[in-house]
Amino acid sequence: MRFKVLLALLIQCITSSSVHADIDQKLEKFKSLRGPEQVGIVFQERFHGRSLLFWKRSSERWLTAADARLSFEEEILVASGDASINNALVTEVNGNDLERVRYAVFLLCLRARFVPHSDFLIQHVNSLMSLGLGDGRISPFAPDLSKLDQSAGLALRSALESPNRTLRNSAKIYTFAALEDLSSVPTSALVERWRTAARKIPACFKAAPDAYTDTEESLPLLRIALAARGLEAAVAVSSLLKNEGNAEVRNEEIDLVRFVDSSVVRLRGSEDGRRAIQAVKEAALSHPLQYCWMRFNKTEGDRQKFWMELEDQFLRDHLPSWTTLVAEAFDQLHGEHLTAPAPSASDYRICNDVCGMQMRSFVSWLTEADPTFPCWEFLSSETDSDMLHPLFVSKIRRYHEMWLKTNRRNFRVFQGWLAKPRVSTSEREGSYFDSRLSVISQGAPENYSCLSAVIGSVRIARCAGR
């Protein structure tokens, strides 16, 4: 019996290796083709060439061999600088087959969102791309239509104005124009639309920018549109936590409140925000939470650890992605010297302990000065992909002006507070939490949002292609 099992595993490994080799050969051949030929193959495989042989798991999904090859070929197509690809896609957009037209619009928009590493404003940031895309990223922001030629821009505009409702809605999602429509939806209705979409797609399936379904592509837009409401969104979503019956959706709701705090408005700066934080605390410590069908807070220790991580952001201003990117931007764009070479890679910069202390003090100062600083110019993605936004330089310029205006001696009170030893779990439950939560921004308005910045960013990207 053991021999049979080992033999079966050996056969599986040999088969898998041969499949990988076959995929590699086909991808190399695909790369050597002209742009229009690549487009023809991708469309053929998307609509006619997929098999039922499971072999590869990608983005938490099981894919067939044909699916995997198509995924890589799509990435090659998106990242290619061959302008003839756009012409071939425009021809598809002008065709009569609705599904092919939608797919062509999708690919054109992905090409307008792709940013090669050579265009990264912060060169130290890794490109973190897969086999097909190579050296670059797909931006989480609206497509930059200036990257496309006039005929491609006109093709997208015709799709946006199409009498066919299905095509028109898809085009609005892929171009991010749907954000303008969502801006007029009442917050309560927007919350329900977001929750309905979140129930359909497990959290671990939501991070693929090249997922070709309207449901998956619309979910990030719903999240952005809702988070842009700022405090109003945090209050509306946090009010659902106590009675939420779905453990996975409850975790999504906590994450959205956390996202509002890091990307739109610091919640501890207002009474409503503090109530939202309190609701998150109660849910994190006393209700079950799931991620992709798996319960992750089974024990008291798990629940305390999860809350400690949230508390570090909400109350201790621990925003690691923000502080690292801003420190690198200050160094590269404004000649500061905050970051240091990474011990394992001298060409990669890190924000070490000293840098981290300075930047966390700066975050604390900004939180007191203007709790909406995360969405100055545009709503942050809370990742280093912020550098891909066309207004990133303006955003950093504003931060640096504030950095220069602040006297570092004014940071000492914050540095002293941040340097205090970590308190015990029992202390977190009592006066420590309540005293930190009492920090209020003096004279700050209560209804912060980032809606105008989100809509403005979409319009900038669309106008750039005209």
C-alpha cells in the first residue's frame, strides 16, 4: 500500500513538472508573437480554449492548466509596451460580440493601470509582480487613459455611453467611472450594497486586480466609495458589528473601519470615531471572526492579540506601510535622511527603529493637527502603491511642508509617550484604553470624509486621456 502511495506521488510530481515545462515553452513562444497575434490567442483561449485538468493554485483559486496559461498570457499582454495591442483591442471593442467587447474594455483598462518599475517614483519599492507582468504593478487607482492612444480612448468612451446596459455598467466598473455614480448613493444603501457583495466573495479572493468578473472588480470600488464617507461610514459599519450574524462579514466590517482610520480619517480624533473604535474592540474581543471560512480567534489569547494589533493602529498611530513609504519619499524627493539600507540588501531601504519613532511621532502630530491627513489629495490605498497615484508627489509635498513646519522639540512629548513600555493585557482592558481614547482634536469638525478627493482623482485620470 505504501509503495502504491509513493508511486502515485511520484507520477503526480512527474506530471506536474511536465505540465510546467509545457507552460514555459508555450509562454516563450507567446512572447515572441506580434501584438495582434497575442490578442487573438488570448481571446481564443478565454472563450474557447480552457480545459478541465486541474494543476495550479493561484490567488487562492484552483486553476486548470489552460487557466494558468491564460492568466500568464494576460499579464504579458497587460505589461507589453507594444502599441499594436491597443489597436487590436480597439477592433474587438468595435465588434458585435458583447462578451468579447467587455473583455477588450477590461484589458484596455488594465493596460492603462499598469505601471512599469522604471516609472516608480520611489525606486526602492519592490515591484512584487508575477511571472507574466515581470517588473511592474497594476495600480489600485483609476486607469490613466493618457497611456492609451486616441482611438483607444474613444473606444472606451463609446463603451461608457453604450445603449447596452450590460456593457455600459461593465465599462463604468473597469474605468472606475462607477465611483461617480456611487457618490450619490445614500450611505445606508451603500453599506448594504457593499455587505451584499462581500458575502458573495470570500476575503482571500479579493486581492486580484485582474479578476475578470464584474462582481470582483466592483467590490474594491464599493469599498473605496464607502470608506470615502469617512466618519459617516465608520459609524454606519461599526453599528452593525454587535448584531452581525456572519463571522466572515463581521471581520470584513472590522477591516473596513480599520481602513477608514488608516486611509481617510483618524478615528480617535472625534467622538463618533471613538465610539466606532469601542464597537470594534467589543466585537474583536467577544465575537467569532472568520477569514476564508476559517475561524482565527478561537482562544482568548487569539482575541487579545488581534485587538492589540488594531489598538496599535487606532491609538498608538502604528501605520507601518504609511510611515515607510513617506520616509522613503522624503528621502528621495526632498533630500531627507530617514531610511537606512536593509541589512540583507543594500539596494533596499527600510525605516529602522529610529526612523519609525520619528515617523510615528509625525503621525501623532498630524492626527492632532488634521485627522484627515491620510486622504490629502487622494484616498490612500494604505500600501506603498500610493506612489502610483498621479497626485502622489503633491501629497508628499504637503506632508513635507508640515514636516518642516513642526519643530522637532514638539515631538518629544509624543516620543516619550510612544517609548513607554507595552502595557499588560489586563491594563488594556481598563483605564489605559479609556485614557488614550480620550485624545480629541481641538476644534476639529466631526463629519470628515474624502469623497471629493476620490471623485477628483477619477476625473483627473479620465481627463488625462482626452
